[in-house]
Amino acid sequence: MLFLLLFIALGSAVQAQTNAVKAAAGKAPPAPTEINSDAADFDLNARLAVYRGHVVVVDPQMKLKCDQLVVFIPPSGERLNHIEAQTNVVIDFADSHGQTTHALADLAVYRYLVQNGATNETVTLTGKPQVENSQGTLTGDQIVWDRANGRLTATNPYMKSKQNIQGTTNAAPLKLF
């Protein structure tokens, strides 16, 4: 399941290397990520790309809308490691089982870091964050999705289940992600 990592096609060197390896292995290259907005600024010295106004990111596994998208462009050959979707953030994605999830927030921050051999990959939602799927809705002050460890953590969480968890013992277990 890909979430915010698939935002950008800016790291063309990284994408080209990835596509060359996959093509060599006989696999088709991944579908491109598309970004549309009213305006964009690319600061090559600061290594920043800022998309503003009606930002829409379409990827094979997710769709994101926001008012502003800030991409911190890594040096050539390095992995994209910091993206911020700002204001009126709406994210729709499907997991590997086809379950769809809808997320809302004022800010979504993607971070990727390898430190002491451990991979940390998180998406942090703040500003009235809400995550909803067929099982229920989760809100809180902050919701952090630890992608590397498959964990979801919420500060001051409130969850509303769409399932009746009282009364039946045959009900499927509640699973938000």
C-alpha cells in the first residue's frame, strides 16, 4: 500500500534508475504519478518544489488533493524523504486487499529515514485529522501512520465503528488498516 511516497515524479534520476532495473528484470515500469496545480515554483538551489492552488496528485494506488504541496527534492540518486501536503488535505487510497481509506487533515507530512540500519517511514496527519474506511472512522489531535512497522497511533483518539461490536461473536474483527 503506497500513501504519500508516490507523490512525485521529480526525482527523475531515481525513477530512471528504478525503471531501468525493473525493465531489465522483464517487468513493466510503474505507472507515472501525475501532479496538477494552478501554479508551481521550483527552487533548484534550495531543492524545493512548491505546487499551489487546487493541487491534485494521481497515482495508481492513491489520489491526493490539497491547497499546497511542498516537495523537498533529494540529491540525485537518493530517495524522496520529505513531503508536506498543506491545507484542505484529502487522501484516498486502497490497500493491497482492495480496502479503500479516506483521510482528511490540514497537514500531512511524509518522512522517510534510515538510521542505524532501521527504516523509519511515517505519515503524520494534523489539524483535525480523520481517517475513515469500511470499518469505521478515527479522529484525534494527531494521527501517525508508521508504514515501516504497520502501526497507527493517535493522540486523543476518538473512534466510531461502523460495525455492531456488541451482541455477535461471529462478527469480523474491527480493523482500521
